[in-house]
Amino acid sequence: MKKEKKFEKKVFYKGPKLSRNFNPIFQEMIRCSQSQILSLSPKKSSLSLLPALHDCTQLLPMASVAATTFPSMARPAARGIVAGAAASTVPLPRAGVASPCPTARSLGFAARGTDPRLAIHVSSRRRAASASAGSRLARAVATMAKKSVGDLAAADLEGKRVLLRADLNVPLDASQNITDDTRVRAAIPTIKHLIGNGAKVILCSHLGRPKGITPKFSLAPLVPRLSELLGIQVQKADDVIGPEVEKSVSVLPNGSVLLLENVRFYKEEEKNDPEFAKKLASLADLYVNDAFGTAHRAHASTEGVTNYLKPSVAGFLLQKELDYLVGAVSNPKRPFAAIVGGSKVSSKIGVIESLLEKCDILLLGGGMIFTFYKAQGFPVGASLVEDDKLELATSLLAKAKEKGVSLMLPTDVILADKFAPEANCQVVSASAIPDGWMGLDIGPDSVAAFSSALETTQTVIWNGPMGVFEFEKFAVGTEAIAKKLAELSGKGVTTIIGGKDSVAAVEKVGVANVMSHISTGDGASLELLEGKELPGVVALDEA
Ligand SMILES: Nc1ncnc2c1ncn2[C@@H]1O[C@H](COP(=O)(O)OP(=O)(O)O)[C@@H](O)[C@H]1O
Ligand SMILES: O=C(OP(=O)(O)O)[C@H](O)COP(=O)(O)O
């Protein structure tokens, strides 16, 4: 009795004997948990005294109760990062006055200050990680500790030709206007740093996936916006390598920028052809990679050139992406929650498995939840299900239990009678999906439970929408999560958004600018979250 007094919330259960398949009963019970009775002991381990309830730690109700009832479930904050260490951002020289940006998306650079632990150099992370040597985590962090452009002294840059790989792969409309300039703005801090220190910047990127020289994939439409943001006229080359480009480079004044043509106009780029990489590298004295969105590609301009250019260092954007997607995720302020959604469990297996090693709470939404329901014997109607992943879903639930992670599945869902924006809809318990109906969003009880679990956290990473947010009727769950994360950001919680659709959702809701970090790479961020090393990062000089 004494122990129980320590906890704010006490829930009791009185009802039929619970079996391994009691989930529907339990979910329903928790939905009205004020009046239900469940006897829980405060220590997680003692839940095993009630084997059936122990199984419940895999489900939303128990996890939600645990999050508020058992603060001891939260793991102690990871140590090893020195608070207040030198910031990796550097004062930017005034190369001109940047114009206001046409899009609202935040790059999150300003938000660094909200989490002083992140305002450190990547190498500090490596030292911290080495302190706990031996763990997979430590190795993953260490391999991402790369030399930064901020480590180069002014003398290293003055008058030097710098090959800067950026990801300027932006969407263009039919008239070749940039419809989202986020990636252009994200590239600016590094370019400004280089030209402010008297370097000659040879800027290189791909755009789209051209097969050979394709005028509609020219980088020419980037020149006006780059020039506007930098406050200097950016020069444009009509080729990537060759005598004409060499001539343009030879007359570049210090502190200027030459934009090369789309590097994918050469098939050798994607083949990582050594001869092509050598020719590209021969234009410059040193190399900076700031193309986070393309860092998962081992291409000539992201990987090959590093064999011919020293130093090869990370730009500020690449560094910030690694700070959050590797640093903050590997050494999170706890409790650490991961929210994973999207369409299929098959495309998120790696992310879920990797995050289960690190997080305290895992919230699942999107189309993948129906595979988990079916694996537990629930009817799923016409919902999206991957029948060949039922065993996987069961094993992920078991793994969460084994790791002591509170894995929460939605307890209610919004159903549609067809996959269409104007579909009829109804809210039902997750265990009661009728034939012919499909779940397209999480329900209001789930939103409330997820929000209450998130309330306890200090770090949250989100990848994948909670429902078919492209249809207004089924965007509520996703938008509610976006708003909740915005609210938490305001309270100092580190919020990291990866995945094209989650990023689109926070932008749609208008809260992107308050998040700690919005990733500029969909595939690259997914690979990082899966625990993979990115070739474009691995190839850079060690810090
Ligand atoms: N319940 C659902 N049923 C079918 N599709 C869904 C459901 N929930 C979300 N989706 C779809 O999942 C897609 C995003 O999935 P995915 O590509 O895996 O995520 P991300 O882009 O964040 O990586 C969205 O287009 C969304 O409509
Ligand atoms: O937009 C990109 O990737 P993303 O869509 O995964 O964010 C990058 O520019 C990489 O492009 P690619 O997937 O054609 O190699």
C-alpha cells in the first residue's frame, strides 16, 4: 500500500480471468479506466506476477498507464555529453542580406539553443561515445564523427577552390519555378561561411533523376534564388567537368560561387566512376559535403571525390542532421519516445527494430497497425494488412516487451467504407473493425492516450503519418500529433521530424518552425534511423 501512494494514478481491474487473448477486453477497459479496476504494482518487474497483464505492456492501455504511473520505467538520462561545450555553429560573415524566404519551413538552426547538449561539435560526441566503448551505439556514433568545415581555419580557405556538394534537388513547377526552396536555404550557411573566408566555391548538385542531358533537369533555375539568398551573383557553368569548366574556375575571384550543371547528366556520377570522380575533384583543392539528402548514395560527387581531395569535410547542414538523427537519438534526454507511422510495416522494420534498442516509448500508427492487430487475432476488415508480416509483428511486440519499451498501439480507429476523401466514416474500437471497412486514421481516444504518453517525454522522434492525412477526413490524428509535438517543443522537449509525409504534415499545420529539427532527407534520414552508415558521411575525414 505504501508503494502505491507514490503514484499519481492507480488503476484496478475486476473482471473475467485474463488470457493471452484478452486485449479487446483490456483495451475497452482502459478506455473507461476511471471506473475500472486493475491491480498494478509500481515496479515493472513485478508485473510478471500477473502474466496476462505483463503481456499488456505491449499495448496502448498499459503503456499509457505505465507512462503516467511508473516514472521508474523511464530510463535514467544518458551521460557522456558535456553540456555547454563549444557550439559547432560559427558566426556567419555578411556576404549580403538574405531575402525573406517564400516558404515557411524552418530549418531548425535557431532551435539548437533549446537543447544545449546538441550545441556541441561532432567530435565531442565521439569522445563521449568512446567512453562507453564496445556498444553498438558507441560505434555508430563514433563512425559519424567527422571533421567539419567549421574546423578549417580562415587560412585553410582563403583563395582555395572548394568543391561543395549540396542537395539542391528541389521541386520545380511546369514553368521551372522552385515550389519549395527549403534545400536551397539549408545550403546557405555553409556557402556563406566559405565565401566569407575567401574561398572559391564550386557548387555541385543533382536535380531529379535524368537519363543523360535533359534540359528540364538543368540547375539553371537555382541561380536566381541562390544569388538572392547569398547577396552575390552566382555564376553558372554549362557543364560539370571539362576545359570550359576549368576555364571558369581559373578566373573565379575569392569569395565567389560557380554552380556546376546537374552532375547526374553524366551517367558516371551514379556509377561512382573513379575517372569521373577524379576529373571532378581536379577542379578543386578541398571538398565539403553538405548534401545530407544524398548522403545515402555512394556516387562520384558524394563518395568518389573524397579519394582525391584532402581535406574532405562535412558542411553545417550535414553536421546538424547527424547531431539530431544520430546524436540526439543515440544519447537522448529521457524519456525518449519514437512515433512511427506510414503505410506498411515492411518499409519501417529497420527503423522500428533500431528504435526499440534506444527508446522508452514507441507509438505506432498508420497503415502498419492493422498487421499488428491481425497478428493478435483482431478482425481488420478491409484495412491494409501485410499477411506475410504477421509473425514479424508478433516478434516486434515480443522484442518491445523484452527491452522494456512501452509499445503503444491505437485503441480506436477511424474507419472508411472506401479509400476516398469523401468516404463515409465511423470511429470504432481497434478490436471491432467490421467487414468491408478500412482503418484510415487513429481515433480520438488514441490521440488522447498518445498525447498523454508524449507529455512525459524529453525527446521525441517522428517518422510517418498516423493515417491517410492526404484526405481531410483522415488527417486528424496526424495533425493532432504535429500540434502536440509543437506544444512539447515549446516546453523544451527535443522534437525531431523525419520522413517526407511527417514533414509535410507539420508544415501543413504550420508548426514546422518550432520543431528542434526537420530533416531535409527522406531516404537518408530513414537509413540513419535504421542504424545504417551513410557512404557520403563515412568517406569524410575523421574529426
Ligand atoms: N491507415 C492507412 N491505410 C493506408 N495508407 C495509410 C494509412 N495511414 C497512412 N497511410 C499512408 O502512408 C503513406 C506514408 O507512408 P510512408 O511512405 O511509409 O511514410 P513516410 O513518407 O513518412 O516515410 C501516406 O501516403 C499515407 O496516406
Ligand atoms: O530527394 C532526395 O531524396 P529523398 O526523396 O529521399 O529525400 C535526394 O535528393 C536523393 O535523390 P535520389 O533519391 O534521386 O538519389
